[in-house]
Amino acid sequence: MSKIRVMLAGIGGYGELYLNRLFKLADAGEVSVEGLVDPYPSPKHMDEINSRGWKIYNSLGEFYAERECELACIATPIQFHTPMMLEALEHGSNVLCEKPLTGDVRDIERLISARDRAGKFVMIGYQWSYSDAILSMKRDILDGLYGKPEFLKTLVLWPRNKAYFHRGTGWAGKIRASDGTLILDSVANNASAHYLHNIFFTLGDSLAAAETPVTVSAKLSRANPIENFDTSVIECGFASGAKALYIASHAIDKTQNPVFEYRFERGTISFEESEVRHIIGRLADGSVRDYGDPFADDMHKLDVAIANVSLAKPFVPCGIETASAQVRCIAECAKLPIADFPEERKRLAPGELTYVDGLFEELKSLYERS
């Protein structure tokens, strides 16, 4: 079999995970890396990149002027997702793009049309959607094992310091780029976006679908000097009758890794802090199902994308339509006010971490009593 020709746009930040995986896949003879795209490449892996003869281009245009690829991987800031996907599709490449799909709901139909014209697949990199644990859980839900969904809640508390909000080219925490492009970067649309999306994905009526909320209300706040919010309490209602609560913050001094509890009429599925972090389903009849660790392999999505190139019917559990549920929810949040935390509650911890005194405990308590 011939090697799958791959290109990666964005080799710093999260893109470094793609790069490291591509090193391994190239060594295994599974891919041919046709080039990398990054106008400001980090020197961190330059020796290895150069030793492999991989050329770095300043833009997708420069790359496609010289080379072709069957799979374009896009791990760039949010404002570049749509134009890069459109350009890759125009040049006949399949696409694996990092989350979120876009910051602008108006891009959704453009992307669907471009994908359909190209006859290629587009995968969005919400890694839990490609996880064996999540997909096994969802199959049981779709088979009716748990009955109708009732209430789904998620908590993620990840401290982020000043360096986080000043990384890269200064797009972090921004509502719009300098040219007016919507970014809507926030705690709910970037670092912990996976866990909001997973609520929508879990409620989808097929393995490759998500349910878009019909109502969205939220309390949005910030402690850091950014445009958008760093703390969110989002409530969603769905046509299916289910309700959801998503709580996330960067403005805290302690870490609470993602946990969730999904309640159904005939059981509960939960993901909790424990030595073995597995998703556990508990049914009303007393039986228990262990779905495994959803974090088992965060880069499995790249393996799926590479395999999809050779398939007549690609496996795309999270495509444009599925990822659009998150885009539409965040667009509704963008209509709501953002409250600044009172100055007297703000504290500065080592490493230039701004946090709100007592907020960790408040948010954790809200989750536990909901």
C-alpha cells in the first residue's frame, strides 16, 4: 500500500502533539509528510524536521503551489480554521481540523458546501468523539439501554496563568481578530470545549450526530484582563426534553480535571476522579458497565483520519454538522453579558496566575448539588 500523503498546518502549541505523532507514523511507514505550514515555527523540533527533509511553508498557498496531500491537518488558532479548511478542500485534500469548527456560525454552511463540492471528508478534532470509551457508551445509549436522557452535567476547573492568555500571536481570550474575524476564544470554546461538545455528542440521535440545544442561558465572568470570559456556567435545554449544565473556569487556584454525570430514566453514566479514570454506567437494575478511559489516546483521531483516506465510506463521528452544535451554543453565549469579578476577590498566585478567592469551592459545590 502507498503511504498516505499528509500536511500539517500549525506545529506549535497543540500542533506539537500532531507533529510528534507524525514522527512516529512516518517512521512506521504509514504516512509521507509532504510539508508543514507555520509562519512562526518554534525552534523546538527544527533539528528533527530538517533531518527528515520536511519543508516548512509560510502559508497553505505556498504549500499547494508545490505539493499535494490527501490529508490536511489543521492545528492553528481558531480564526484560521475556516479559510484553511476551504483552501484545503479546494485543492482536493481531506481535512482533520482541530476544535472548535469555527468562531462564526455563518461559516457552517460554507464549509458544508465546500466539503460536498470537493467530495472529501472533514473531521473536527474533538478527541472524545473518536474514543472507544465514548463510542461504546453512546452505542448503549442509542440502543435504549439507559432510556431517555434527563440531565447531563459537567465540571472542568483548569487554572491558566498570564502566559496562557499571552501565548502565540495574541489571539487567546479574544472575541475578534484584528480583521474582525470572530474567534470567541474562551474556557468553553477552547481548552475545555471538548466536555461541552461531549454533552451535545452524547445526545445525538446517531453515532455521528450531536443535538443542538434549543435554549441556552449562561452566567459568564472573567478575572483576567481579556475580552471574553474565563469562567462559565452554561445551562442548555434540548428538544428531546433533556437539560444540561456545564461549569468551567480558568480563574481558580486548584485543578479539577473533567468529571461528568449523565442521568437517564433507567440509569446514570459518570466519569469521576479516581485512580482508574473510567466511564462507568450504573443501571437501575443494579448492573454496572465499564466503558474504559476516554483519555486513553487523545491522538487516535489522527489514526482514524489516515485510515479514512483509503475508505470508500469514511468513519466520521464528528464532522461539520456534529461540531456545529458547539458553534451554535457558543454563538448564543456571545449574545450575553460578561461580568467582571470584584477586584477584592482577585488574588495573584505564583506564576502570575490570577484567581478568584473561593471560586473553586463555589463552582464545585454548584456541580455537586445540581
